[in-house]
Amino acid sequence: MKFGKVENPEIIDFTLPETAPDTFRVLKKYKKNEKPSMYIGCAKWNRADLKGFYPRGTKDELEYYATQFNAIELNATFYRNFPAQQFEKWKLKTPANFKFFPKLGQEISHWKRLNRVEEVTNSYIDNFSHLQEKLGTIFLQLHANFGPKNFNVLQNFVESWPKDFPLAVEVRHKDWFADKEIANDFYELLEENKIANVLVDTAGRRDMMHMRLTNNEAFIRYVGANHLTDYNRLDDWVKRLKEWNNAGLQNIHFFIHQNLELASPLLAAHFINKINTAFQMDLKIPNEKTTNKNGQMSLL
């Protein structure tokens, strides 16, 4: 994932911004729950991306991946509208507590830019629906040049979205965040339609750390910089999620990327271990775990 990549991550201030006041207003509507619904995973399960993660002799990558994680941010669907039968096969390969969080296709978000996309969107939703109870939040990632001048197009799409399917939206154009009034219009649109506002934690785009939740879901796409600071950043996220959970947050969906994906499972193991301690949970930690001389987790 090259979006937001910088050459010298050690000079970036990765301090998490303060929580937006309206986030607490939104969360106040919900009953506090000490143990939220928690889904944590990577973006891909391909062996080529996650080198060293799969034991020698692994025949089915998804089957093994699903024994180690309870979720996948399904980026493959951005490039291709898979047939219903494929989702049925994926569903059968994964355990009962596993969920897929598929991305809407680039035909919708990038090529047609949300214009006249009702038919293709319905096709994606119909295919996704074959995951049944294993379908998590669907997410829409808009092109970096899709700016606020397209607000009405986005509004039409959001208001037409079938309410039976949870949706999260990620905007990337800097103008969505540069003007407070524009940002508030966007957040209010999502809040009114009970749609999650995606948070992206990446080195080169700290403006996307808006810390503004619009429903009872924190959908977080974390991008490691292949640097030791990645671990401290994850520790900070555990503290922030605990704070939000204490305020009423019930649904946490956290997906770990890296500019070079080699160590994504390693970061995930570290993060899940910290989450288990903070939330008194018993989530599976990927693979057997050891610690290196710095006390950080490593994978066998």
C-alpha cells in the first residue's frame, strides 16, 4: 500500500490527534459495553504478499489465514467483481466467527465516480450477500481527486445505499479535511445515514486522522511504515480504542497494512496481544509467538 508513503518515517509526528468532540456526542447515544465486537485482520491473504507467514506445505492460503485472524479487508474486490459462487466458496472455507470486509469495485468509485452506478453497485452487493452472516461492513474508497465539488454525487449514492448492508466511506482528497465547514457537511451526511467514516493512519496523510466517528463503528485502516515506530503507533491505538469503548463504542474493525506487506502479520500479532490485555479478551494471536531482545513480538 503506497498511499501516504514517505521516505523518512522517523521524522513524522505520529501522535494521535485529540478525539473530535462530536465523536463523543455520537457514542453517547449507545450503551457502554466492556467487550466490544472486535475484528482485526490484514488486507490480503496471498502468499506473495505475506511472505514467511504461511507454514511450508500450506495448500489453501485462505483456510490457513482464517485460522489465524477473524477478519480480512477484502481488497481483491476493488479490482474484480467476483461471481456469487466465489463468495460461497470463501464462506465455506472459513470458520463461523470469521468476517469479510469487501471493498466496492473501482468501476464504481474510480471509473464512473459514483455516476450511474446503480446496476453495477447492486451486482456487487448481490454477490457480497452470498457471504451471508460472514459479510462485514462494505467499504467505498473514493479516488484522491474526488473532491467536495462532487458532494451531491456522493450524497445521492449514500442516500440510495440499501440500509440492510453496513457501509463505510473513505475520502482522500485533501479539500475534504482542509475546510471545517466542508468536513462537517461530509460527517453529517454519514452520520445521518448511519455510515462509518473510515480513519486512515498513514505517514504522509496525517489530515486523514480526523478522529470523527459517525456511527457506532471504528473502521480503521492502519498503514505501517516498515519502521520501528509502527509498534508504538499501534500501542497508542489500543489506548484510544479503549477510551472510545468507555464512551460507548461497540464495533471495532482494524486492518493492518504496510507499505511492504511482509510484516503485517507480525504487527497484527503485537496489536492483538495488546488488545487482549487492555480489553480482557482472548482473540487468537497469529501463529506461535516469541519476543525479541527489544520485547517486541515476532512470528515463528
